[in-house]
Amino acid sequence: MSEGTARRHKVQEEKESYRDAYQRDRDRVLYSSAFRRLAGVTQVAAVSEQLVLHNRLTHSLKVAQMGRRLVQHLRHQAGSPESGFPAGSDLNEDVVETAGLVHDIGHPPFGHIAEEILNQRLVEVASLEGFEGNAQSFRVVTKLARRKKEHPGLNLTRATLNAILKYPRLKTCDSCKTTALWTDRGYGDKWGAYQAEREDFEWVRESSHGELRSANAVLMDWADDISYATHDLEDYFRAGLIPLHGLSVDKERIVKHGLRRLKEQKGFDESRFRDELDTIIDEFGGHLHSQFWETRRNRVQMNKITSSHLTRFVEAVRLLGEPPYVAVDLASQYRVAALKELTWFYVIDRPPLAIQQEGQKRIIGSLFDRLITCLEKSPNSPKIPIQLRVIYRDIAHDDVAKGVSEKSKEARCARAVTDYICLLTEAQAVDLGERLAGRSQSSMFGTWFN
């Protein structure tokens, strides 16, 4: 058995000839309720929109599929269907695919806007380091999701858990900003695991190279960027929000908007960004002749452009002879940054979404505060949803987290409420918030919680 196939918790596996350890990982994630719940969580716009847009589930499926194609491309590039990869890289299609399925599994209802609120609440609690969506995803698969009574989590292999760690560091008192260049895919500037999962994190990273991502994690992260730059962009052209046929009118405003976000990145080259944006404007403007997705011509042309981008971005990865063993073409990284900026400029930072997000902030903040009040007052009260009571109880059985909870009941309650919220869909969060506020007219019979 290779080091990558090792599992944190030793259990008797059924002997199967048709599935290896990494394929079991993939199935465990696909069959989990934590993964299915992503169908009810925002990607960019709310899942309640009438238009058929990506949600976190369909986004994750495409990230997973794209990750698999990246490994297949590298295997073809290496010239050997059996191996051909550098020794120690652990590159594997199933590992990257599973990491793609998992990468957003811990994100709360309403996406990044809710992350901000949860982080504001948790940084005020002694012994807790705040909230981070990637760290929550790692916590879900190592602690919160359950498939066996004998151990917490999904008990995924070391290689798969390492591939999930897009930011392979615990949060420290120092800044988590890396000194690496913006285009160095081997590093990230956030943190990816809570102190509560320190033992799992250290086990996963035993043979890793400092804070350098694994090769599989680099590919998963690139697959995430590819999906954001292509599939999300197509969504908002279809919705009439991004005028891809006439971007030249807003070119300088787009550049200025993008530079506000990107210019602080070490090594970021404004001229390269401008060049890629010029190419994109010419490409879309030369093929799309109106803002209407519904015309057959525009649908065909958009499909051609998206397919061309996907092919280019897959072919942008190459093998290296040393860690992290894979690299991404520089021009393609700037092309992706320019494509992503279109969604930022036309969708994320426009008033209709910003106003809606203000309401979503209040939903999450109020839900957190009300649940905390109930839990601190009486953790065994029937007013507390059963799943939240179980999460609260299990923290006391977690040897790593127990030290924190013994010192501070507030920390234990805050951690439990955060975990619970991050297992809800958006509709559940809204409904529970209304019930707790006394505004719901829903029936007490047949509720989704107990």
C-alpha cells in the first residue's frame, strides 16, 4: 500500500477488486448528505433565481470533471498510460476529481458573504481563529460528515485530503500572506485548517514540503479557476448581465476595477492583464453580435469560445521534475484572471446583488446570534435542533477540540453553531431564521428539523 492510500482511522475494508482506495474516496463524497446539500447553496447568484444558473453542486461537479481532465492531459503528455509522472508527485485522476467535489463542501449558505459574517463572529471568541471556508471543508470531511460509528468524518485517504488543502497551513498569529509570486500556483495566501483539526492536518502533511501544495491540490485549484472563468461567465451572459458582445465600451472601467483587486498581488503585471483583456474583448466582440443568448447563432458561437478556452486551459498545465511537480502557463493565468474580472465587474459588485447580499448578511448574523443564545442558555433544550445538539455534544468527545471547549463554553457554542449553519441549505437557513424570529407561518408538522 502506498503512503497516499493510507487512512487516518484504521478500519477493516471490504475486499473489492473493482474499486481502489481513491475510487472509494470519490464514492464516499458523492454519497454524503454534505455534498448533496450544495444543490441548495449559491455559487454567485441565489439558487432561487428562475434562470438556470450554476449552484455550488453543479459548479463542484464541473471542477471535479475539469480536474480529472487535467491529470489525463498530463498523463498523455508524459507519454505513458501507466505512469510517466515524477516520483513522489502522487498525481491521480480520482484524487483530483474527489478534491474538486469537496473543495466547496464547507461553504455556508449564501456563499462568501456569509463567510464574512461568520468570521466576524468567530474572531471575537477567545480560542477560535475565525472562519475560513476552505478550513470548514476540511473539517466537514474529517469530522462532521459521518459514515461509521467508530470514527468521525469520511476517513478519506492521505492523498485526497492533501489535495483538498488548497492552503496547507494552520492559522497563526502572523499574517498568512505568502511571499511567493502571484503566478506561483504552488502556494496560496490563506489558511486551510482549524486548530481543532491540527492532528488530522499534521498527519496529512507528514511527508509534504513545508507550505507547498501537493501536485493534486495545484490542479484542483486551477480547475476551480477554469470553471469560474468559463461556466460562471456563460451563466451571466445567458442572464443578460454581461454584454460580451460589447465589452470595449467598458474596457477602462473593467481594467481599473480589476487593478483594485489584483495590483497588490506580488509580481502582478498590469500590461499582461490589459493584453489578455484586449484579446478577450476582440474574441467575444468578433463572434457575438447581440446580448441575446437565445439566438441560435450566439449559442453556437458562445459554445465554441467556451470550448476553445477549456481546451487551452487544460493544455496550459505541464509537468515539473521537482515539487510541486506541475506548473501552469503564465499567459493562461492572466487570461483566466481577465475572464473572472468580467463576473466581478458586471455581477458581483453591481447594486442588485450587493443589496441582496446585505439582506443575506442579516439572515446569517441573526441566525447565528439566536442559536448561540439558545445553546448557551440550555444546550439540551428541545428548542435546539437535534443536529445542533449532536454537534455540540461531539465537540466534547473530540480530544483536540475538547481543550478549547473546557476553557470556554462560548467557544464550544460558537463552533457548534457555525458547524450547524454550514450544513444548511439557503432555504433551510431562511426558514429557521423566520421561525426563531417568530415571523414564520409554516406548520410545526412535517418540519425538516426535529
